[in-house]
Amino acid sequence: MESEGRQGLAPAFARQGLQVLASFPQQAPQSLAAAVAERVAALSPPAPLVLQAFTPDTPQGNALAAQAESLREAVRGLLPARRLLEDAERAREAGALLVSVCVAPGATTVGAVPAREALSLAPGGRRRMRRAGESPSRAAMKLEEALDGLAFEPGRGDVCADLGAAPGGWTQRLVARGAKVIAVDPARLMPELASNPRVRHVQESAFAFAPEEPVDWLFCDMAWRPLEVAQLLAKWGRRGWASHLVANIKLPMKDKNPILLRVRHTLTEDGGWKGLTVRQLYHDRDEVTVTAHRR
């Protein structure tokens, strides 16, 4: 799917963006590894690099996952060890290149992007989060992926408001980090959350709720019309009720891009939120995740 296409806006629906360096037809594994390693070694300047491999997210592509990993290991063995960075999470601070090898049916493509400009540090932009056995829904994985992409996350002592909290997927993960949560939803929470001393359940509409004092984080995962949710989040920003925002915006089946542009405008121009990011994460469906801050 195409993203908004406005200059200066990061694409919302792209998992990763790479400059294609070379494409190789199907060939013997050893010769392919040598050809890929030669192209990667020729990158200039010789910055540290993180070497990743992925396949297209299709049934045919996923069947090649083991082949892709074997190729990555073979290429690593042909590159100078001093250039290789093991931890992708350190790639941005190290000024490293993110080098990706995409193994697809019939061809292998190599691309690169400076880690500081990468849309994601996960191979192919597919950040798979494990679903904890006690989590009530897929919502928990969406939150984990959203927080994984932030420079910092809510922790012990932080106060979070969770709008549309029931049955409690996001509240559960926030409490696990040590945060205190104001869970706002007319519906009931899971019993273990309702009795948790770090959770205060406010059984009313998120549109009617106003916090007694500003909170550190505002979270929202409401199955509601996107522009109305955006207006609600803008109200929180405009009134200074929260310092940081993480929200999931549901999108219509058609005309997603015009809606996204209006959501962006509402949050930044009407709400005063700064540093806005809008991304369709791996665990999102017909929705996007937005993050922002007030400071």
C-alpha cells in the first residue's frame, strides 16, 4: 500500500526502506554468499554494519526463512569481523549501516540504509513480539511492539492513563513494568487487574473522563471512529493532561490516506503533540500506531 506521499512525512505503511545495492539470480549457495559478501564489503565508507536477512511476508517467501538465515551466516563468515555489529539495538548510536539480504523466490536482493534513518531495526521491519500466555488479547503484542520502538518507556512510578482499557491487555503490560494505571472503560477489567493496587478502574466513557492531575503517559486503543479518537487525544495534548502519547488508531477499509492526514493535523495543530510518528506496525491490522510527546 502506498503511504501519504507528502514530502517530509515518514511513510506510515512501509515496514522498511532500503537503497537497493544489487540483485542476484538464483545460484549455488556458496557462489551467492561470495557475491553478496563482495558487494557488502565494497560499501563505502567502511562503517560498522548490522547484517540481516529476511524473506517476503508471503507463504512462498516464509518457506525460504531457513535458507535466508543460512545465507546470512555464510556471508558473515566472509566479512571482516571488526565491521560486524552483533546488537541491532546499538546500531543507531554506533552510526552503523543496516544491511539487509532479502531472499525471495528466484532472486536475492541486497539493500542498505543508515540505522539512524531506518524505519525499523528488525529484519524486514517485522518485529515479532511473543504473546504472553496470560495476555487477554493481541492488544498486548501491539503495545509491546510500540514501546520497543521508543527511546524510553513507562516504568516504575510512572502514572499512565489507559483509555478504552477493557479487558486490560495494555493495562496488564504497563503494570508489569511497574507503572500505575488509570484504566478508563465502562466495561469490566480482568479480575486480577480490578484488584491490583496499582490499577484504578474508572468505569465511564473515555470521552467524558478528565484526569484529576496530569499523567506521565496517555495510552489509547479504542475501537472507535478515527477522527473522533484523534480529537480526544488532541484535547489531552492541548490541555497538558499527559507528557507522552501511545495510541492505536483504527482505519476505514477505504480512503486510509486522507484520514491519516487529518489525524496528523488534528494531533499536531489542534493538540500540540510533538515528534509525532505514525506507523502500521507488524502486529497492527487495519490500524496504525501513533506516538508523540509534549515536551
